[in-house]
Amino acid sequence: MNSGRFDRSRLPAAIPYFTEREQLRLFGRGIWRSARCPFHDDIQPSLRVNVDVGAFRCMACGAKGGDVVAFHMRRYGVRFIEAAKALGAWKGEQ
């Protein structure tokens, strides 16, 4: 049984997560930025990233999600709890 709980306030901020941890180069200004999509062989920046909440959507392959947890789950093929633990947002049982 897993007795931990998710704490959204402990998630990394979107910009450091995408640029430092995931090594994506963000282009543009404003809330929605562009980057090369890591989910397919992208030659032009087709991934749109919301730097406020961490949402993302690829305009080419259709990959999408609402926050950095969703991105981490898709990129590494892990379930929610494993992604939350990897991002430091799971409190309790490790």
C-alpha cells in the first residue's frame, strides 16, 4: 500500500525543469515558448511549452500534457507516483 501523497507546491518551476533538467532550449518570449520536441525527430521547434504552469503540446506529433509531471511521465515512460517522486513532489512513503 502506498501511503504517500502528492504535493504540487514541491514541483520544480517550469523554466528550470525544461531548460536545466531536460536540457531543452526554449525560444521566444511570453508564457508560451517553443522548443524541439523530444518525443519525435524534430528539426524545427514544434513543441510549445507554457512556462507558467508547465503544460506542453507538440504541434507536429501531438504529445501533450498539463504540467511537468505529465511531461516526465511521457518522456521516461513512468507512472504518476514514480514521476512525482522523481520530481520531489511525493511526500510520505518513498
